[in-house]
Amino acid sequence: MNGASAARTVALIEDLGFTDVVSIPDGESRHLHRALLESPEIEVYSPTREGEGIALAAGLWVGGRKPFIILQNTGLMEAGDALRGCGIGPSIPLLLLVGWRGYPGAMSGALPVDSAFPYTEPLIRAWELPHRRLMSDDDLGVIGEMAAVAEGTSKPAAVVYGYGFTP
Amino acid sequence: MLRVLAARRTDEVVITTMTATLQWPLVSSHPLDFDFLAFGMGHASDFGLGLALARPERKVVVLKGDGGLLMSLGSLVTMGRYGPPNLLVLLLENRSYEMTGGQPIAPKADFVALARAAGIDKVERIEDLGAFERELPSLLTEPGPRFVVLPVINSEPLPPVAHTDHTERVVRLRRGLGISPP
């Protein structure tokens, strides 16, 4: 596994009709972030923290746009109140692309295990967010699947990526 | 101050949070009023920024307190970077967490200086109600983004909290904006 292609992921995000991406870059998403900035169809916003980003995305959606959120698992931990208040509570179908910091190291048996690793999926389950894993181009279909789940349930849903993105 | 704003307001979205959510309904009942209470601590202006970006034809006014701003100070930087011309943030400065009992906040924080340092070009402080009344027409019509600090003292008892369902608030606002249900 070496992650999904940033170019293919951006093309998919465009095909799914997303209009805006709210993204706080991290090491694993840097290629994706760069590819998004080159997209003529997508506006990219980088707020200062993830809770701020979720509220910004909620405002975009309420105003009629279709936002997509990229954040690391650590940012999801920071953004819990915003996710509750601006996504789950008011039934706003936000799609979160969550970077799983610590996953590659844990899978390779490297020590110490990043403390962000073990809490990621339990946290997502605690929020009752439907989610799928994205580990390579073979999994790219989960983005459309989770987008449909978010829209169908009017609730946030998540795609968790474990290996970052290749250019 | 809220009465002055309500009297002048026409088709602007007005987003309120914390104490303003209790007071604004006393002076306004409008399809484009949006009660942000319990949507996310400190994030009313972030939500307002997103809404203003999505609806550039519509003025978006955010009424938030200084205590709430301190919960998301980075919002100022994001507003400085992305704030569109149709965004107006009115910061109600009372130096306390009024809704939770009036606990004091940082007494020396200079919100005008913070907003300017964050990259927001149109920042001002309006000291009294007469000046606010005189400046309000331009605040509502001239392009921003604008960040206005308003020192306030609450002279009336707060009504009890009685808020509507979160989802219903969103549905109502989208309906007011002419957006069909998803």
C-alpha cells in the first residue's frame, strides 16, 4: 500500500460535484492539497484549526455549496464540538476525509506507536459517523459511497486514509 | 443597539450567538435570522464566513461576543484571508462571559488591534449608540469584510433560553435563502 493518487482523487471530487474543499494540510495530504489548488473547479480554504473549518464548511453548505473537508485525525479530535454542533446536530451532510496519522507506523510494527493511531476509528464510531477506509486507488470508490451516505442520511460521514497521497 | 440594527435591517442574514440569541428575538422575527447557539463554541463567525462566501449577493451580519471570539481567535486570520465583501462581524464587547454569569475575560485584550493584525483591513471601534446609528447604513451597504467592535452594557434582564431544534433552524434559513431541501 502506498496511498491513493492525488490527481485521481481530485478528478473524483470534481466529478462528484464538490464545489469547495476546506483543508488544513498535513504531511500525508500535501500532494492532494497541491492538486486541489490547481483545480479550476474547486475553491480551497485553509482555516487555522479544524473546528473552525467544520463551521466554515457548514456555512458553505447552508448557503447552497457542496463542501468537502480534509483534516488529520488529530484535527478531528480537536474539532469534536464543531462536528457535533455544525454537522451531526443540525443534520448537515459534511463529508470528512480524515488522515490516519500513525497508521503506517503501526502497520509496520514500528515503535513507539503514535498515540493518535489507536483512537481514530473508535472516535469515529463514537460519533456514529459511517466511514470507510481509503488505502490505495483501488478504494477510491469509497469517496462516492460515503458522499451518498452523507447526503442520504443528512449527517456527516467519513473516509479515513492511511497512507497519504501520491502525486 | 439591537433595536437600531433591527430597525435598519432589510434582507441581510443575521447570525446571533450566546447572549445575542436571547436578545435578538425580542426585536426581530425574520426568516433570515439564524440562532447559532449550541452550534459550536466560538464558531459563529466561521459559519458566517462560509455562508457569506456561498451567497455573495447577500449581506451576512454576525453578532458575537468577545468571550466567543477568544474561543476561536484564529477565526480573525481566516476572515482576514478569505473574508468576502458581504461579511460584517459586530463584536459585542462586554469583557465577560455574560451568558454563564458574567465571569470576566481578559481585561486588556485589544480586539481592534487583534483584528487588524490578523489582516482584516476594515476594522473600527464604535463607542456609543449615536455613532452606531449614524454609521449603520454604511456598515450594511459598503463592501467589507468589516469587523466592528461595539462596547456594550446589558441594561435589561436576559430572557430564558428557549431555542428551536437545530435542524429546523437550518431548514428555515435555507428556505429563507431560496434553497430547496436536500
